[in-house]
Amino acid sequence: MKEFDEALFKTKVDNVFVKLFTAIMFGDLKEVDHFINDDVYNKYNSYIKELDSKNERQMYDELNVKSTTVLSREKLADKEIVKVELISRYMDYIIDKDTGDYKRGINDHRIEKKYILTFEKRLDAKNVGIVRKCPNCGASMDINKTGVCEYCKTVYKLEDYDYILTSIE
């Protein structure tokens, strides 16, 4: 297994966090599905459906990551678990989906929130370089985009290759 690069890992964490919260704002998790496990997907998909049922949209304006700190790394028999503290700043409010009118929340200043994120990587994960290839047809893939091959529509399962988000508190 490749040596753990903490700076690169923290960049990945920040990227996944911002992509997840952006996907929540757009009400569609397909752009982050390959970065998260089923539990995280179901948690936020349920939240999006709840908002949809009320004709609401979650907004995270001026979203950024203030700091990311690796709290722990643990190797088990079959996987490595990395816990991270992430401090983010953003405006957190709800709008009406049709009119865009403010309904509730904080939309006049950014707030700071702390999250504990857990990432897991299988110890038998395939080692791949920065260029990702479709496991089906071999085409180059931009996994930061959707994780779906634009040619053959195969889903690139990041859990076979890298860390995925398994919990966010």
C-alpha cells in the first residue's frame, strides 16, 4: 500500500465535503455518489426528499473549509479508518424552491460549524495513479465529475480504489 500523504488526504476531504454540500443545495447526490457510502447517501438523500416534500431548498452560501485536522488513523484487518475534524464556514438557510424566497435560517452572515468525518479504505484496494481508467472499457475518467464513464456508463466505485466518506457528524 502507498504511503499515507496527509496533505493530499486533507485536500481530498475538503473536496468531498464541499462537493457533498453543493450536491445537497442542488438536490441531487449523483455527483458525489461515488465518494460516499450508502449510509451517508441515504442520510442526505432522505433530507433532500424531506425538503422536496415541503418545496424547499437548502442553501449553503459562501461555503468554505476553514481547517481540516486528521484526528486518528486506525488499521483493522480489512480496512483503514481515518477520522477528521473539519471546520467549515457558511450561511445556512432554507428557500422556497419555486420563488427563491427566504424561509428560515441564517442568510446574513457566515456561521462556523465543526464536523467529524470518517473515511475508510479497504486494505486490498487496487492501487491506481492519478489518471483513472474505466474498469469496463479503459477510457480515462474524471471521477471528480460524476464517477460514471461517459462512454459505456459504468460506475467507477471509488471504494475499490480509495477512501470513501462513511460518516459525517
